[in-house]
Amino acid sequence: MQITEVEATDGGGDVNKSLQKIEGVVTQIEKEAPDLDPLAVKSLRGAVTEIGSRLTEEQKLALWKLSYRIWNTCVEISNDRKDGFREQEEETHARLRHIACDLLLLAGEVAKNIKSGLLKTAYFFFKTGTIWAENSLNLELAEVAFSKATELCIKYGDENRNHLQPEEAKEQQQLAFNIYTSRAKTASELSQRALALNLLGRAKSALPALPERRLDLAAAYFEIGKSVLATANENTSAEAISYFQQAQELCSSAGDDQAQSESGHQSGGIAELYPKVLRYLAASHIATGSKEGFESALQTISVLQNISNHASTSFLSLKALCGLERTDEAETELTSLIGHPGASAEVCLNAIEMILQCKKVAAAQSAYKQLLKRFPSDTQLPVRIVEKLLATSVDDNLEVALDICADVAEAAELAHEHGKPVDAKAMSALHALLWNRGASIFSSKKDYKVSLSLFESALLFLSPDNKNRGKSMRVLALCHMGLQEFDRALEYLTQADKTEPGISASAVLQFKIAVQQKDEKRAAEIVEKIMSCRDFEADYLKLLSHEATFCGYTSVAVSALSHLLDLSLEKKDVQEKEAILLRNLIKLTGDETPGDFTRTIQPYEKAKERLDTLGKEVFFGGGTVGDKEVKWFAGSAWNSGLQAARTGDWPLCARLFACASAFYEQLPDPSLEDLQAVKLSHLLGATAALQLSESLSAEELKAVEAKLEKCRSVLTEVSKRTESSSSSDDGTELQYNLLSFTLKGRQKDYKAQIDILARVQSVPGATAQHLFQMGLQAADTPGAESLDVAMAALRASLQMVMRAPMPDYALASAINRKLINLADLKCKDGPEVFATYKEVNQLLVGLSAGQYPKDEVSWLVSTAWNRAAFHVRFSHSTEAEKWMRVALSLLQHAPQMENKRQMMTSALDDLLSSRKADIEE
């Protein structure tokens, strides 16, 4: 039914016009009653809002009639929906009833010819609230409707208290009672507990006039108590008890009144309600978890046992007895519960679990067996029992679980022999439970004996053709291996090979047993056997080699991979296989002896040899796969070379970097990162070679030079690629120049060294310290030309120091001292020596005390004065005077030697006087 929505107007609109709109919509709703349209109801609500507050009697009567038409339509719709409403229809139906109530409310008391108008309106609101409350459709609107019904019902009673006939008074009291109980339930669901108690109290106060409604009120207390108990905490348990006790009291009083048993208002009769109340009251006492609660529960149960033989009675009694630790009595109740025809298997299982928690293991085990006898056709029951038994850590429970599984497996075998069906789902579930529990114990506790019993029991539930039998046999072999029962393990592996032949896992386990039994020959045979397995992978070789190494059979481990490497040469796809085997051999030797590269270098050099012989495409493979292999070998050799360098093993370091650079050069389009690695490979290789010996042959020096040239070439390529980048220099160019300086020194190419000195000063990262070290290195090389190189390096270092914003005067002093010593080697007290002293003196001018190391200033003063003393001894007065004056000049910057000034000045005066006397003679 389609209907145009009515726009609402303000309350001051034309009432008659609004009435016409309402009547039009109501007429359409009556015509299309089975197809209730939410839009029609919404339109009707809009029209109702237009009604003002001032109505004539005629208009009120019209509203009253319209309300009844809507209500009757709702009744017809309800009758038509015998199977119930869909969710949206149910809400639309409730809203339509609410509109009818609102229209009655607007009409108010219509003339005097409508009998009991307020009471009828109250009934409409009560019925609407009941519909809103059903299935918790809208509890808030239910409370609104119930509240209005309460107000109208009370008003009707107050206004007509002295005029009502007994039948009318009874009707009003019944309606009020119904409103109170229904509204109390709604208030409870809205957590308005105080209101709920108040409403139930009002209903209870009406019982003297309505004695037949005791059971209805008891049912209300009971329902609210159940909803409170469902929240499950200590506070709500105590609150629920109060509701159930009220319900118990009402049931007791109703039972004493025989008239009540014949009333049609009872909720199922006292015989049905009273036991429920007692059971929930006992459950509430138990839920408190206190000793008093358990005792109260038993008292309630004693009453319950006299009036009902329900299975839950024994369950509640058992629960209370367990709480009081009266385990013997609880055991008796368990026996009674399992024997009760109404007790379900799930209830019995929960009861047994409680007995288990009370440490009554034997009783629980006996109960499980009784339960299986009682439900022989329930194929899932053994699964649930075994699951509960395996969930505990009690050894006896495990034995019972295994016994049950053995019985089930035997019964299934007999059924299969007689052609009877077997529950495959149950068999699979039991296998999974046993297997998973066994695996859990095996992995966490390493309790091989228990795991073995579980895995053996799980095997009972696998058919002979099941694909998992081979796996099960191997797992059983593992358990026997853990128990050092190797012969028994071999028996299972033999069966596994028959069930599932050609599996590498079986061969691996046989290999483990062989090395444990120190059967080296057998282990070598298995290495050959595993190659023929259908699921063979190269990683198995690594596994076998590691196992042999762990057991002290290194020769077996090495021969395994070496033998596989030899076998690979006979195959067509030898190249890629060979690279894989060498890679595994490198991993194995590296893992076996980390840091020891004497064995690791062999597979690297073997790979390099095969690469030179076969080429990259054949040995490593083509495309991205081959490039990936190349990078792995190059990166691994590079890392090993670095580790060798850290340990100072320079011969191995050089060989490893030679391998790394050879591998990196195979990359067709090396990345910047790869180029950096190649560059450093050559650089570090050259470093290692130069570290090998101070006296390398000319051929060896030429090889180092070739490495440096390759490094220079790659360095140029890297510089081109990073020309536009903002990345800082990584120090390679500086290291290259420093190594070249060392190499040229070994080759006695001093001119080249001078050129390198000039170049280094402009290299990023070069410091005065680097130049100083170059000078010291050259100074250690004998020969006059080497001495010149050293002094040039030292002077360049000094210049760099002095150009700095904050010069390092400690370094400057070390350079000056070394320059003086080297100049002395060239010519003792020669001009270069004197010039250096003069330069240092000029350097000290203007420096504050302490900037230049005091000890160095003292050394300069002392050595200059000592040089003067030398010349005085040989009557070289001119030279002596020159050095004395230098010493006195330097003394100005050595306040710590100020006490020497008078002596030094007197000595100079004596020298000058002596010279004057000689001249006058």
C-alpha cells in the first residue's frame, strides 16, 4: 500500500481538517490491513500531531471512534498473523497501536455515554506496552505505555471509588495488577530495580482482593529473579535470592489455598512453578560461592526433593556438596544423577568434571564408564569424555582415556567386520584429540613415554590405507628414539617405508639412528639413499651434515656434501645443482666452525674455479635466478672476508675478497650498492695483501697495483652515478690514496708518492692526522728520497693544522719535533733544523700560555740550548750564540723554565765577552 506522507502543521491548525486526514489514512489502513505499511503509520502519526488541545465533544467522539477503528484493525492484523510478525512488521504494528492509545488520550472522557473511558484507555496503553515489551522490541516505549496505563488506571479507581459495582471494581483491580507485574518486568530489564520492587510491592498489596493471582505474582518475581541471576556476580546473586524467596513464599501460600489450584490465572500451575522457583533459589545460593550459600542451597534442595524428581536436583545438590567439600556425599549424588533417566549426557559430564576438581579421580573414572554404558548409541560421547580426560594433567585420567579409546577402537573393528556402519567423524575426532595431546606433550615436556602411548592409541583410529599412517609411524619412531630404543624405532621406520616408500623424512631418521649407534658406514649409505627419495631437497643434505657434525662425525658430514657434489657433475642440470650444493657446503662449514675460514675458503674458491670454467650463465643460471645466486655468493664471501680482516688473518682475507670481487664482476647491471661492494672488495683485498708482509715481491706488488687500479675504475663509476646526489663521500677515495702511497713506497716510486701527497690534501675526509701518518710511514723507509717524502708529508700536515680555525697544537708540536729529528738526520744542526726552530718560535708568538704543549716548549728550549752548548765545547762561538739566542727567545713561552733565564743570560754574556776579548787581542 503506497500512501503520501502528510506534512505536520503547528498545533493551531484546523482540527476538523486534521480529523479528515486521520480518517482518510485510517480508511486506507483498514482496506490494506494485511499489508501493513510503515509509511502509512508514519503518515498517521504526522496527522495526529496536528490535533490541538481544545476539542469539542463532537471532535472528541470522532477521535474516540477513529481510535477504536485503528485498534480493531490491529486486532484483525494480529489474528491474520498466526505465525507471528516479521521484525519490521512487529514494530509497525506496535506503533499503530500506540497511535490508537494517543488518540484516546487526546479524546479524554467523551461524554457520559461511553462507559469506563479511562479504564479502556488504560487497557489500550497496557496492551501496547505488552507488545513493545515482547522480545524486548522497544523497552523504553514499553515503559512509557505502562507508565501511562498506571496513571490512567489509578485515576479511574480514585474518581469512581464510591460508584463502582463489584464487577467493575474487580476489573479495575485485575488491570492494575497486570500493569504492575508487566511494568515490573520491563523496569527490571531496563535495570530500574528499585522501580521493579516498588511495582511488585503494589501488586502484592492487591492480593487480599485478588487471592487467585498469587501464582501470577510468584511467576513475576520468578522471571525477574532469573533475569537478575543471569548477570552472574555476587551482588546480583543476593538480589536474585530475594526475588526467588518472595516467589517461594507466594507459591507456598498458594499451595495452602486449594481454591488457587482451580484458577485459570495460574502460570502453569503450582506443580510446575514451585519446583522451578526452588531450583533457581538453590542455584542462586550456590552462585554466592560462600559456605552459607551452599548450606542454604542444600536446605532448599531438601524441600525440592520432596516435590520433584528432576535431574537438576541431584546436579545442584552435587554442586553444593562440592562447595562444602563433602565429597563422599557428592559422589553419591553423582551416581544418582547418572542413573536418572532425565539427566542429559552434557549435565552428567559437567557433574563428573566437578568431581574431578574435588580430586575424586577414581569416582570420576567410574562415572565416565557408567555414562558410556548408559548412552551406547551416542558416538560423540566418547569424544567429549576423552577430551575432558586429556585436558587434565592427571596420569590416571590419561590411562582411563586410553582404555576408553581402546574399547571404542575394538568396537569399531567388530562393527566393521560385521558390515555395520562406523561413525567416521567420531573416529577422526578421537584420532585428532590423541594426536594433538601427544604432540603437545612431545614438544613441551619431552615426555616420550606418554607421547608414545598417545600416538599408539591414535594409530588405532587410522585405516590401513590412510595416508597419515606413514607419518604416524615416523612419529612413533621419534618417540622411541627419545627413549633411546633405537631398534624399536627402526622397526617403525621399516613399516613406514612399506606404507609410504621413498620419503626423505624416514631416511633422515634412519641417519640419526645410524650416527647415534656410531655406524658410520650405515650413515654413508643413507646419504646415497636419500638422493633417490621422491621428495628429496638439498636442505636435507645440510640437515644430515649438521646431524653428523653434532654427533662428532665431521668426516661423514663433509663426505655427504662432497659426495653429492661429485654426483651432481654426472647430471645434465649440473651447473645450477653444483652452485646449490656449494652454497649449502659454504653454509654448513660456516655454521659448523664460525670464524674458522680455513675450511670455508675451499668451497668459495671451488665456486670461483667452476665459474671461470663454465661461465656465469651455466654455473649460476640465467636471469634473475642467476643474479640472485651471484649476489648470495658475493655477499657471503664479502662478509667472510670482513670477519677474517677483523681477526687479522690477512692471507685468508685477501683470498676471500678476491672471490667476492670475482663474483660481483659477474653482475650484468650492478647496482650502486653492488659497485660499492666491488670497490671495497678490491680496496680491502689490496689492504690485506699489503698487510701480509713488508717485503712483497715485484710480482705481488704488481697484483696489488692491479687491485687498486680496478678500485679506481669502480670509484670513478660510482662518482659518476652519485654526481647529482647529496650523499657524502664514504672515505674510499681517501683510503685508495693512502694505500697507493704505501704501495709506491714499497715500489720506491718517491715521485709518485709526492704526487699522491698533493692529491690527498684535496680529497674529502683527509685530515692533518692522515698526512702525519703518511709522513711517519715514509720516515720508516730508509733512504734520502724517502726522507724528503716524509718531510714533505709532515710540512703538508703542519700547514693543514695551521689552516684550521682552531689548530691542534698538540699535533703541531708532534709534527715539529718529527721535522726537527728528520732534518737532523739530513744534516746535524743544519739550516733546516735551525729554520724549523725559528718557525716554531714565530708560531708561539701571540699564543696564550698552555695552548702549545708546555712539555714541547720545554723540549725546544732544552734542545736549542744543548745545541749551543755543543758548539761552545768546540769553540764555535758564532753557532753557539745563534742557538743561545733561539733558546732565550723560546724561553719567553716557557714560564715553567723562567728560573733558567739568569743562567742562560749570564752564559750568553760570558760568550759575548769572550769573543770581544779574542777580537781585542
